[in-house]
Amino acid sequence: MWKHYLVGLLVSVAAVYLFFRAAPPSQMLSSLDQLNLWWLAPATAVYILSYCFRAIRWHFLMRPVALVKFKPLFSALMIGFLGNNILPAHLGEVVRAIVLGSSERVSKSATLATVVLERVYDGLTVLFMLFIVLLFVDLPVGQVKGSLITTQNLHTAGWLGLALFAGLLIVLQAFRWQRAASLKIMAWIMKPLPQRFSTKILDGCDAFCDGLAVARARDLVWIGFYSLCTWGVLALWAWMFILAFGIQLGFMAGVLMEVVLALALLIPAAPAFVGTFHLAAAATLAFMGANPGVAGSYAMVLWLNHFVSTTLLGLYYLWRLGLGWGALTGKALQDKAG
């Protein structure tokens, strides 16, 4: 695991350096005077609402595995995001699959498959939002001073993201529709491994396939609907903080902010997305016309709101479920193939 920490740490250090180079701390501190604190409570409530929509969507993704109610889904979700705040490589996603699998006595591998599917739907939704922005928003031409973002880079990121998520969706659907053939290919690939390891991996892949199905076509409609709700509310959250700094930009500024943040958070980073989150948020706001000091302050406040909200809720549900730190460390992760 230390290698994941090291790679992410190096990326985060570089991102933090670029962030402070673009937005000096002295400018950020002076820009904090522009923040209207009255926006903080409603923006936080909106942010938590996005996780409610995620939990409802997860219910429909879980239907082929088990019928799970909102409360255990929301609890596992928040513990997972707490895990993302302290573990590298998005391992919080594994944590929440383990927590839900244990609490509801369902296959952890199948549950993990629903988490993977969820991330694919997230990616496709974000790309749809990017398409809307590029189609209907008059974006700046060329390089904007204080920003690393250009319209051309957004186009490139969109095509690369489409290739990534479409390719992943094809692979997952191959396991769903050609399960036997896909498992045979996996068995052939793992021939050099000892049989006890290959058998365990194949059993996990077989259970993983159970979570790739969607019970009914109607469920797919609801999954798409709640994906749009989730990311629409997140865009609203980002926009509310833009308004809190007194910046007069339309709602599509929040949409673009969430698109860039979502794409940036695919990059390996230290736990809690330190550096990559800040740099992406500041660069996006600077791209839309804010001065570097305000853009940097905005990025810091937005990240703090995300980090504090998810950490406190995750700790609360960790306590409510009677789980210790073992649920977020190697002890729990060793059970992920269960």
C-alpha cells in the first residue's frame, strides 16, 4: 500500500506547488473577506443531499444482488467517503462495499461490482454535462492568465474520458452478457498462478458478475435519473460557493466546476485529493474570470466543506455501526474478496 501512498503523494506535492504558485497565500487570505458565511449552511445541506441521491441510486444498482434500504446504503456510503479521505487510490470504494456486504450479509464482490458500475455511470454523466457546457456556454478562447485550463484541453479531456468510460463499460458488459466466456479468458490468463490463488480470484470474479446486472430496464432509467440528480446538485453546491464569494456567474459555472473536478480526481493523489482538488477548482474559477486570490480561496473553502462534511458523517456512522478503525485499514481490506 505504501507505493500507492508514494505515487499519490508525489502527484499531490506537485499539484500543491502549482496551486500556491498560481494563488499566493497572501492573496488568498485577503480574498477570504469576500466570503459570505450565510451561504455555508445551505451549501452544506445541498452537498449532503447529493449523497442522499447517491444512496438512492445505489439501491437500484443493488437490486440484482439484494433489496437494501436507504439507511444502510447511506451509512456505508459515508464510511466509504471517510475512507477516501484517509486511504490512497480511492480505496474507500472498497471499504464501503465491505461495510455494506458485512452489514447486509451479501456478497462483497457483487457489492463491489455495483460500486464500479456506479463510477461508470458517474463518468458518463459528467461527460454528458461537459458536452452541454461545450455546446451551450461561450467559453474563453486561448490560455487565460492564472489558469491551466483551455477550451481545447476540455475537448481533449472529454474525448479521453469518453474512451476510458466507454471502454470500461464494454468490458463490464462483456462479463455480464458473456459471463462464461469471460471467466474462461480470465482462467487462461491466470494459468501461471498457483491454483489456490487462481481459484479464489475466479470465484471472486464470478460473484462480481452478479453485481453487474440491472434487474429491469426501468431500474436503468432510475439510475440515469439519480445520476443526473446527484451531479446536478453537486453543480448547485459548487455554484453556491461561487455566489458566496460575490462572483456573478451563472449556474453553468457550477456545472463546469464539477466536470473539471470529477476529471481531475481521476488522477492518483494523496488521500482526500489534496492538491489535485485545489488546483482543479482554482484553475477552473480563474478560467471563468476570477482573480487568482479569489480562485485559490474558493478552492480551499470548497475542499474544506467537502472534507469536513464527509469526515464527520463518516465518523458518525462508523460509531453508529460499532465499527473501529479496522474498517478503514488493512484488516478490513483483506476481506474484500469475500
